[in-house]
Amino acid sequence: MVKAKKHLGQHFLTNEGVSADIADALICNRTKRTLEVGPGMGMLTKYLIARPELDLQVAEIDTESVEYLHRHYPALEVIEGDFLRMNLTESYPAGVNIIGNFPYNISSQIFFAVLDHKEVVPEVVGMLQKEVAVRLAAAPTGKEYGILSVLLQAYYDIEYLFEVSAENFNPPPKVQSAVIRLTRNSVERLDCDEVLLKKIVKATFNQRRKTIRNSIRAVLPEIRGEHRLLAERPERLSVADFVELTKFVEAQKNLEY
């Protein structure tokens, strides 16, 4: 047995049925290469191994868990190290699916890493804190809608699959969990400066109670002219609206030169 480590955000899944459901949620339409993040003692891993079509690797930072996996799954390819430091584009140029019972303390960072490598990550199935899962899948106008909602939905279709209660873990977390699936959409790149869009999304949601006219000043100190979105608040803007707003800001910046 492996002792759960609080500093790694470990809560080991104990429910066999939930593990099977998470493994079954991975569709693998575009590639069979799959990387499980944080397998721990392999509760999910064994159901992934049972799918012979998968080309499976696992990434684990906990040395005790790595030793456990080597003992119990000797044929499994285990990458010992921090997933957040991996260059997926270099390691998997032909693409890789990501799956896992993600540690609560780094789940948002995992999805930012997915965004950084979106060209090679066609699908993600992850269990994470329910509050974060709801946020990622949230539609515009809701209070849960935020930075990661916009940035992920620009490139992925997001499905909120099912919830998992705390008693299915050891130790039980103080929060509920949920499983979501991300599937890469057809957008290769947005019709705007994507780096600028990311800055605008972060700037406006960091002051989400303000209208766009006021919150965007961190990116565009002087606004010349009018635009229909300036009077809105960020949670009311769709991905398409943020693209439109970014193009407006680009035009404004060009007037400075």
C-alpha cells in the first residue's frame, strides 16, 4: 500500500465501478497513445490496461507510487517525474490522450498545460474537484464561467459526465468530485492574436465585477471609439465575443503607431 501524501493532493480512488466508468469514458478517436497522470496505486490504470487497443504510459511524481506500480504492473511503462514539466509536443508529436484522477491542488495547472500543447492533445478525461469541473464546462452568463472556461472552450468541446462522492476515496476529500471529457474541436487557430486574447481574458476576469471598458485598461490604457462589448461584463462574453474584442483591441493598438 502507498500512503496518501497531502502535499501531492493524493486521494486514492477505491471504487472499482467508478474506475471502470472513467476508463470507458476515453473514446480515443484520433490516437490510441494515452498518458495517465498520477496513477497512484493503479486503480484506474488496471482498467486502461484492460483495453488492449490503448498504447498506455503513466506519469507519476511520487517515488513510492512508482515503486508500487513497477511491482504490480511490471510491463507498464512508467514515467517518473512531474507531468507539468513534460513537453508533450516533443514527446508525442503524433498526439496523446490525457486521462487521470487529477490531484486537486494542480488540476487547473494540468489544463493550462493541455492548452499549451493543444496541437497534440485531442482528448482529455479527468476526475477533479466538482467546483472546478463545473467551471470548465460552464456556459456564458453563469457565475462559474471564467478564464479556463473561455480558453478551453475555444479549442475543446467539454462534457460534464458524472459526479463522484467523497466516500469513494481514501482518504476522503472534503469536496465532491466530477468527471469531464474534453474533445479537440476543429479550430486550428483563432481568428485573432491568440496571445493577446489570453491576456484580455485574464485581465477582464481578474476584475469581473467591472465592465469590459474598465477592466480592459490593463491591456489597453486608452480606448478610442466605441464597441458593443465594452459595456458588458466578461461572464457574458462567448468565445466568439472574446475573439471580436481581441480584434478590436488589436485595431486600437495599431492606431498607437
